Amino acid sequence: MSTEHMAGQDHERLAALGYKQELSRVLSFFDNFSVAFSYLSPMVGIYSLYVIGLGAGGPRYIWTIPIVVGLMTLVALVFGELSSEYPLSGALYQYGKFNVGPRYGWYVGWIYGFALLATVASVDSGAVSYVSALSNIWFSTHIDPTNHITVFAITGTIILLSAILNSVGAKIMGYVTRFGVYVETIGTFGVFIALAIKGFHQGIGFIFTTQGVQNASTNPLGVNFGGNWWTGAALVAVLANVYIFFGFESAGDISEETKEASRQVPRSMRNALLYGGISSFILVLGLLLATPKIGGIGAVIKGGIPMLLGALPSWLQDFFLVMVIIAFFSCGTAVQGAGARVAFALARDGALPGSNLIKQVSAKHKTPRNAIVVGTVIPFLFLLLVLVTPPAEGWHILWFTYPAGVNALYALVSFATSGIYLSFFLTVLGAFIARQRGWKPSGSFTLGKWGMPVTIGAMTYLFLMMLNIVWPSALTSGRAMYFNYGWVTLVVMFVIVAIGALYELIARPSNKS
């Protein structure tokens, strides 16, 4: 099939859905996959959450990876079917709008877009400690990565750099995320190989043990699961992977810039999730087997991944440090790009304040330049929250306590994953409703007779895991201490949804789409 014919089909499908081709359709399958994989980013997730996963679940926590990936694959299959039917910028917003209705789609887009832009601030702030360490090693600086001004300056710089690259064309974003895929491959498989050559300290049986984390007396994080691994420790440890394995849906956010989107985007989603699962498992396996005999997982909890890599030659440690920083940057760039496309899609339908301005497309670069500005300014506003930290006794708000030492940025960031899961759940619920109404998918990728069972399975997983993410618990528990901060995540999610509901009630943006 000729390139012209394929482009014609893309344009025809776009026109059939009520839109014209404004963005530059320049992304190949690998570019589309790269954006999805870079957002998912095993390196970013594991380098951020490995210590918590290990401390909560012990070495056995590695087996939550295939569980989460397997169940999230059900979601990827549903999204693949939707992206093939509706290959539009904004992805989840569009799926909800076409499957259920404009108001439903608007709520999904509001929650999903807000969560994406909160994730930008989250991911980019996560790079601060690694950037600081590299600067201190190479340039003999004395940067404190915990200083609020340092966090603001480094994170803000990364956000701006990502915005510049996103603005000069989708192809540039594709190049950045392609490089991110190569870096992630080196940083996951490469670390495993390097540690294996240096010599593992544990046998394979180690990954089937808990090392007593379910008991308060032997838990290295100091949390108490009452001696229960399956109904206590595992439910918290699994969150270390739940917080990693999403982002594949961003392949759909850039559908209008992808060639043969109806066919390629579903493949990108599945492949990004599968490759992310494999590379994550390999990296975690290498880190676990490198656990020292003396000190065990307690030493790892204290020293983190840098302690495990400390056995490698200094030049190799520096090399992997650079790889981690690039992975964070690539991830942040991909998330910002996806968030900007959601803003563009909403604005194009007149569903945001200032829609006429936000929906404008650069004549030169064919990118949603003003939507990218939105995707830059809002994370900056979120970043200001890093300057707000409660006192030692915390803040007592109504019936709950905001914990001490958790600055306001992290409270918002805790919403990022819960917001993603809520928007995912609503999207799959929308597909379920559409099927009940008689919708029969007709895109290049369909699930056929498996459509309803897969949809129900995906919906069940998302609902149960969303409960696990937001469930309020004592501040001394592992879940509250490291993930939802007691009531905070649930309250923040409620406030954001309520603000969206208030705006929708007053402005009726869904009536314009």
C-alpha cells in the first residue's frame, strides 16, 4: 500500500470523526511505541520505587510485576480496540466522548489531563537527586538534592527543556523518546549484565523469600503487616509496580501525528507494556541477586540502588547515572507531550477556558504550541507546592492529619496515579456501556468475541487496584507512609473531581464538544 494511500485513509478516518488534519502526521510505529514506552519508563519507576517495594514485600515482591503487567494487558487490549476505532489526539477523552457522551468524555479528559500534568512535575522532580549526585561527582559541587530551591530550579529547567523539544515538532519528540528506549534498554539489561559479571551474592531461591518483612520486628522500613504477607505486605508492595505500569495509553494521545494510527497505536500499547514488563523484571532480578550477604535487604533499604551499583567501577557507575538522568528526561518529555495533546483535544472541542487560544497549531512546526505552553505552565504551578511543607506535628484538617515531612507537591503527585487509574476505569466502563448499547468495534484491531470478557476483567482490576491505591489507612502503615499518606490522596482526588464538576456545571464545556 502506497504512502499516499495510507495518508489518505488516515485523513478520511479523521474527517469521518469530525476533524481535519492539522497536526503533522510524521511518527512511525517505532516513534509511537517510543513515546508510550518512555512514559512507562521502567528505569524511572524502579529507580524511584525499588526500595519501597523491597522493604514492603521483600524479594518476593518481584512476582507482583507479571501480575500487574498481565492484568494491565487487559486494559491495553481494551484501549487498543478504542484507539483503533477512534485514532484521535486526547485518547481517553475521545473514547469516553464517543462511547458514552460529551459530558462523560469531558470528565474523563479533565481527570486524565490533570493527572498527566501532575505526573510531569512528579517525574521531573524525581531526577533531582541523580542530577545533583552527578554534578557533585563531576564538578565537585555541593548541591543538596533535598533543598526546596534546588528541587525547583532543576525540575523547572527540565520542564522547560522538554517544552522546547516538544514545541519544535512531533518528530523531535519521537527522536528524544527513541533515544530513551535505547537508554532504558542499556539501563535495565545493562545493569543486570554488569552486576552478573561482578558476581551475584544471592541464589535464585532468594527471590521466593520474604525475609520476614511481614513482621514488624524484621521489617526494614519499620512498618507492621501483622505477620501477613498476602493480605498485608503484598497489597502494599504491589503498589510499587502499580505506580509504574501505565503510560502505554500515551500512544493514543499522539494518534493524529502517527502514520496508520488505527493499526499501529494498538500494537504500540501492547508492545510498550510487554517490553516494559520484561525489562523491569530483568532489572529487579539483577538488583535482588546483587543483595549483599551481610546486611541483606536492610543494607539495600539504607543505601538504595546506588549502594548495589557501588561495587561496579566508578566510570560505570557514572555511566549508569547518566542513563538514569536521560531516562527521567525522556519520560518527562513524553508525559508532557501527551498532556499537551489532551489539552489540545479538549480545546479543539471548546471544552477549556481560552479554548480558541489553546487549540492553535504552529504553522511552522505543526504542533499544538499553546497546548504545550499549558503543559509547561501547569506543572510549574504544581512545582511551587514543593515550597510548602507542614510542621513537625503535621497539619490537622477536619478528621485527618496531613503528615509531617510530606510537602504539598508530593501530596499532589500522589493524585497522579490515582487519577490515572480513575480515568482508566471510567474509560473501560465507557467501553462496557457502549457494548451494552450495541456498539460493535470496526477498527483495524478488535477483540471479537473476547471483547466483553476482557472489558469486564480490565474494569474489575482497575476498580480493585484503585481502591488499594486510595484506601485510607493509619499513617504508620506502609500504604500511608509511602503511597497515599492516609486520607490525603483520596481527599485530593475528590477535590480535583469536585472542581471539575463545578466548572462543568457553570460553563457547560461538554455542550460545546
